[in-house]
Amino acid sequence: MVTKEVQNCIDACNSCISAANACLAKHVGKEAMRACLILCLDCTDLCSACVQMLGRNSEFVHRVCWT
């Protein structure tokens, strides 16, 4: 069972993933958006890792999600 604070963080990460995926879908293939697309991919990678670590109460979650 996760705390309300942890669930709020998971929800925020999932919202970030959704927003980044929407941006990727809208701008994929546009060279002018290359830097933005790379940032979107970085965000989805990091947020996905945080969601997984938060969900299993990893002892290292504070090093990844709250630095």
C-alpha cells in the first residue's frame, strides 16, 4: 500500500508521461523540434523509472526521484 504522498507523485509522473507522449506524437519527424523530442524521451524514461521505483517502495527512490 502506498501513501497519499507517494500516490500523488506517481500520478504526477504519469501525467508527465502522457504530456510528453502527446508532444512526441504531434512533433515526431520535425527536425526543428529535435531538442524538444529528446527532452520528452528523457522525461518519459525518468518518470517511468520513478513510477516503478515508487510502486515497489525502492530504497533508492529518493536518489532518483527527489535529488
